[in-house]
Amino acid sequence: MKDFKNIELGKKLSQTLLSVFSKELNDGTLIKNKEKILLEVLSRPIDPLTKNCVEILSKVKTNENFKRTIEDLQNYIKNSRKKTIEVSKELLLSKNTIMVLGYSKTIFEMIEKYGKHLTIYVPELGPDMNGRKMAKKLRNQTVLIPDSAIGYFIPSVDLVLSRSVCSTKNGFLSPSGTGAASILCKWYNKDFALVSELLRNGDAYVVSEFRWDVPYNNRAPINDLTPIKTINKIITEEGILTTKSYFNKAIQKKKEMMK
């Protein structure tokens, strides 16, 4: 179950679902098998993007609309990262020093395109140490730091940036430690931004945990909820938004795709 923290896996699951629907549509069996396919998907732990695709497809009634909706969702998954990266341009170009929490292909591509000038602090981000993966990718721009030093370095940065796996009314599911870092940003009056596509809004998520190989009880969550009130920017495919405008646009986006 821990794999469901992986955003790229979530996209692959969604693309697989859409491929199954496309095949059923071509075979002429989609209307007959639609409910069975949807129930089978919903019976397993899924990410919010896949769940939203399921809910959007569940409202479609005709083969003609199925074809259009499947194509719209496939284009959304394909293009949302590219658009989100473009949106980040103005924000990144206005900063000199940032902190990145956790590994994210989207954030890496943002920095590759618009952040070559940046100095970047990257915490290790245990328990799975995926911050080290990000640091290795960024190499010469990186200052790798221990998680215990996040509070020490936040006063020195212009922006703290992380990736959201899922947005909910209670907060945004992000790499473990992001919530605490966002509270420190609020205290020091620093910019805190999450990257999240609009169709990642929903309540379908799995909080993954590591287990250390020690002879006593332990818990090591890989992600946690970042409080909504600590987030002042959300980078999406439709612009840099406040949390309020993000939720409004996310609901609107889903409704548009259900038409």
C-alpha cells in the first residue's frame, strides 16, 4: 500500500483505467461492463486522480460521450504537468534561495526550466529519505540538510516548496514533515507553496508507513496532512491559487468534465 504515495503511479493507474474503458468501448461492451469495472477499481486503495476519473466516467451514459470524456481525461493527465511547470515560472524566477521537501518529478522539472539560479536546501526527509533522491537529481544546486535542521534553515530561504498527493477539506497530504515546515513558515512569515493539480482534490488517499527493523514498536509515516491555514500558494495547471480558489476551481473542473 505504501506505493500509493507515488504520484507517478497514480497517473499510471488512471491511464490504465482509461485504457480499459477505451478497449471496452471499441469492443462494444462498455455500457454492459461499466459498473463492474468501476466497482472493481473502487474496491482497492486508489489515489484521488483515479477516483475522480472513476466518478467522472460513472456519470457518462452514451458511447459518444464516453469517447469524448476518455479523451479529455487522457489529455488532462498528459498535459497537466506541462501547464503546472509553466505556471511556476514567475514564482521561481523571483526567488534566490528555496527549500524543497521530498522528491517530485514536477518540481525537479520546474527547477530545471526556471530555477537554475537557485540555491536549494533539501532535507533528507525520512523515513524513506526521498529528499536524498531529490538532492542527487539537483546536484550542484543542492545543500543537503538533516530533517532536524529544517527550522534552522527556514529563516534563510525565500520559499518552501513541496508536492501534494491529495487535497482534502482537512488539509493537503504531502511528504511527512511538510506540515511542520509549513507551520514554521507561518511563524517566520515565509512563502509556503504546494504543487497540486486540480483533479487531485478528494478524500481518496492512503497514508503510508515504514517499519524500522527494531525489536520494539515503531511508526514512521511517509506522508502527513499540511494544515490549510499554513498554505499561501498552490501551484496548479490553471495558475497560482489560494486554498479557497483552489477548492472552488477543483470542484468546477470536475463538473466541467462531467458534462
